[in-house]
Amino acid sequence: METLAPEGRGAADVTGTRPETIRLQPTRGFSRVLAPKELWRYRDLAAQIALRDITVRYRQTALGGAWAVLQPIGFMVVFSLFFGRLAGVTSNGLPYALFSLAALVPWTFFANALLLGSDSLVANSALVSKIYFPRIFMPAGILVAGCVDLMISLVILMAIVLIYGFTPTLAFLSLPLLIAIAAAAALGTSSALSAINVRFRDVRYVIPFAIQMWLFATPVVYPSSLLDEPWRTLSAINPMVGVVEGFRWATLGSGEAPWDLIAISAASACVLLVAGLAYFDRVERRFADFV
Amino acid sequence: MSDVAIESHGLGKRYQLGLHRRGYGTLREAIAEAARRAAGRQPHHDDDAYDGPDLLWALRDLSMTIRSGEVVGLIGHNGAGKSTLLKVLSRITEPSEGHADITGRIGSLLEVGTGFHPELTGRENIFLNGSILGMRRAEIRARFDEIVEFAEIERFLDTPVKRYSSGMSVRLAFAVAAHLEPEILLVDEVLAVGDAAFQRKSLGKMTEVASEGRTVVFVSHNLAIIQALCERGILLEQGQAQADGPIKETIDQYLGTLERASGQDLLERTDRDRRGYFETWIRAVGLRDASGGPPDVIISGHPAKITVELTEEVPSLECQLTIADSLGQAVTTLDSEISAPVDARDPEVGPCVECEISSLPLLPGRYRIDVLVKAKRHIQDGLQGAAFFEVQPGVMNGRPVPPAGAEGSVIVPHAWRLPA
């Protein structure tokens, strides 16, 4: 349990000549994750952990970074074949391959962040039980490493979009917002799950299954327009609904802007993020005793 | 600004026993418990407020002040709370009560090589490990060459650490750690790694660190190293400070507690680290002179016999004896599991193990015997400081022991050939 209640008397920065006094004591409530000063103090470590997660991800794999692309492309092929061709799921008049790939790119980012992030504390238990650092760096590092993959697959997606003869519109500029929503939802969920995983390893077995379920609860293989109102709008409580529909609109530049879905999903992602971090913060001080 | 580095008041750390039930339990149990609580049938006991018999206070009511620049050794039996104290001070775990104020940047060396990633190269790991230990990137870059040189791994800098020999990775890990420059350094048993030459080098580095005016809190079972490095000692017993003063006095007091304990009936000893299956217990341990003279006078070079009496006869019994000098440095280990034709299993011997030493190769001084009894692949009983004995000067191979100016604690039977 890392407590940090910085005291007033040594307010100088750690790099300053007057060292700061830190008081270690039992804490209550939420005080660690949401302590920007503490996170800033350990910024170099945060960068190193993210760098490690990026470097290690595809070490000793023959295809390396190509895996970032192969996963969504593979799903795209399978989905196009079964849902697009055989089942004849509607794709709002778009080529089904593009329709699904535009959704699979943000989905893969989200799913991987969830899968790896929820295991991050347990996988680094040697560190957690031996060294102090803000624990949130573990799921957050996974997320940052995932952003690199996302950028690679986004480039491929845009290349395919251009090959199909679509021209990106100004809607493309909304991508950072959509990525931020996905990242907030992923960090909120994965930090909470990683914390639960410290005590209950059940999480490991639940996650892969839950991700599959979540995939079908998100309009990846089907358009959300299949749902009747008000269900279509309500479904955006799942933050990935707004992200996925938003991605289609932003990258293919077709259809109307699903701002209603994006707004609801953004709000829902914020709630997830705050709730996830708050829970993480509450149990963080006892990780070392359990892991 | 005062020059106090660490100040604690009533510091305590409590662990809940039976962690595997509450801590490692399954989700199902947790949900069931939550449901019971919701039904109001069981009062909600928050781990922090709960006070029951299955609690262990690893640290309790510890108040101390360490001034900056002091080099303090923590000593005590296993389970006395030394490592817990370091964990609390290094913020790995939070205290359960009281508080500690830390002034200055703190670096901890609780286990060498923590945070090494096997897939990363030596170079990448230096940066990762350095920042894990609290170094700034710029600092690591500034000391990079020094670290590489100290670790002696220049040629393997760009090889993944997983291809390193264990010696190499330990050297690299220690090198990174040794070049930390925190104002307060917490060190736990890190010198017991690497080969002898590297250990000497590490010890030299620690001495250097200690003399640079940094605050160091040091935990080791090796009292000789503690005595050499530290000026002040704190003796912990059952989570509380039993003594605090000049290192020599604290060590003497610690050894005193060991000897007082050995005066007790061994069956009544309840040391924290006494663990085992206890199908048989150690009843008595003793070393006797076996030369035919008075058995209580132990003389260097004489035949001697160590006897371990047990409560029960257990099949396939094995026994391990460690003889340690007055500072707790192990001198030698005798292990029956490593058998030789001279060994025998004797049905007549009863619940008792005997170890015969043809010529006691110890210099005069005080020694202690640690005993570990095993059977059926399990540790049955183990006692540190099960017996103490004093070796008197004697003769070995016709040569007087001790030779003038003898160092160390062992005398080896030998013969010279010199030019006439």
C-alpha cells in the first residue's frame, strides 16, 4: 500500500535542493491514482514501461509489427465471408470488407488493451511486490503500446479505403476524439479488471470470453441501424458503439455523422474511466500483499 | 531544515493470516460473502478495522529516528519484521497504523534484478531497471558507461538478457543498483549474489556508498557484513525494536538472545522460523569432545561428535548441520543427504542422529550449530542456534592451534615441504 500524503513543509520539487518530506501512513479513500504530482514524479518510469511494452510486444516473432495488421485483416476476411457473403448481413451499401475493417481497427485496439491490460499487474507481480511506483502505469503502459499498433493498422485501413476509391472527408479529423473514447473505456475497464485479477485469478478465464461477447454486442459485423429506436441510441451506452460507428463515418466519409451515439458513448466511457480508476485507486495500496 | 532522514511514530503493519482463503479465494466465495453481508448476517469487517486472532503484526509500534548520513543495520531473527519494515519504508506496502516521514529521495534494493525483462537487451534493461529503481533518464545516460564497466558485460550489451548466464545478469543488476544515487538507500540481502570476486567488489561498492554520507538502511543475515558497514544497529524482535545503539552492542545483544534461547529446553523453543512437519521434534543438540578426555572441553584438532536427539524415530531421516561463527557467518555445512560409504544407518541408534568429526578443524572461538531435520522429502524441524560451543586451543597434526596471527575460523590439516 503506497501512501502518499505530501506534506506542506518540503514543497520543493524532488530535483530541487531541499528534499521533500513524504509521509507514509494508512490511507483511506481515493488518493493515489488521482495524484497528478505523484504521476509526474514518476514520468520517466512511465515512459520506460510504455517503451518496454512496445519493444517487447513483437520481439522474437517472425512477422513483428505486421501482427498489428494481420489480426483485424484476418477477422475482416472471415467476417466478409460468413456475415457479408453467406449470411448477407447488410452493410449500409458499403463494401462489406471495408465496413467491417473500419470497425475492426478500433475494436482490436480496445480488445487487446483489455486482454493484456487486465493481466498486467499479475504478469508484473515481481515488480509490484518489490518496487514502489504508481501501479496504474502497468495497464496504462499496455494501452500506450496498443496505440502504436492502432497507428499501424490505421495506416493500412486508410490505404485500403483509398484503393476502394473513397476519399476521406473532414470527418477524418474526428478520429483523435474517437480514439480517446476507446482509450478511456479500455483504461477504465482494464484497470479495474487488473485490480480484481490480483485477488481473483478468475478474471483471466472470464476476459477472453467476455471480449467475444462484447464483440457481438458492438456493431462490428452488423450496422447499428439494424436496431430500432430507442434501442439503437441506448446501445451506445456500450462505449464501443459510438467508437465503431464513428470510425466508419470518419474513415469512409459516408453516411451521416452518428453524433448522438458518439456523445452517449463518450459520456459512458468517462463514467467507466472514473469508476475504474477509482476502484483501482482504492485497492492499489494492498496489491503487494496479495499478488 | 532538520537533517532527519527517516522518522517513524508507532509504525505498525498487520497481515491477515489464512491469506489463501481470503486473498486467493475465488470470485464465487467473494460473491457469496458479499451476499451474506448484504443480507446483514455477518458484520462487514473491513480488513483495516478487523481485529481478530488470525492477524499477524509483522511490525508494531515502531518509533525511531534515523538522521541523514547514518548507516543503520537491521538485525533480528527470520520473521522479526526486518523485511516488512523495508517494504513499508520503500512504499511497496502501506503501514496499517502509525506513520513514517521520509525526507529525501529513496531508493530500494530489495532484490537484485527485479524488473529485468528477458526479451530486452542489456542496454535496454539498464534504462528500464534504472528508472524502476528511481533514476532519471538523464542520470542513467550519464552513468551508463560506468554501469557497463562495473558489470563487465561490454560485449553483450545488445544481447537479450535471457541469453545471459545467471552470473552476468546478477552482475548487471547489481551494477545498475549500485549506481543509484538516492539520498536514502534501503538494502535487503543483496550481497549474497554472484561469485566470490564479485561479492567482494559489491561489498567494496557498498562501503563506498556508506562512506559517501548517504543514509543507508541495511538488512542482512550476515552479521560480519553488517558490523563492517554499519555504525548503528536496530534489533527487531516480533516487529518491535528491542535494542537500538552502536552496531557492536546491538549485535552482542542479538547473539545474547540467541544464546539465552539455546539455554531453554529445545522442545519449548517457539522461534518464528521454526517450521516443519513436526512428525519428529529436535529434543537436544550437543557437540562433545570424543578423544576420551572431558567431553565438555572442546579442543581444536580433537575428534568430536555432534548429537541430535529427536522425539520420534522417522524412516529415511536426514540431517543437515550448519556451524556458524560468533557473527553468524556459516563456517561449514554437514549434510547427511550427500552420503558416503563411511555413513551408516544403525537400527540401534534410536531417535538420534550422530555426526562424527575425526579432527575438529575450528580455530578457538565461539560457534553455534543450526540444525535441519528432514524426512520423506519434508523438513520436519529446524532450529537456528540449537547449540553453542566454545573451542579451546589445541594441536592439529602436531602443530599448535591457533597459529600466531591466525585469521578466519578454520584450520586445515596440512604438511609443508620446504628447501633444506
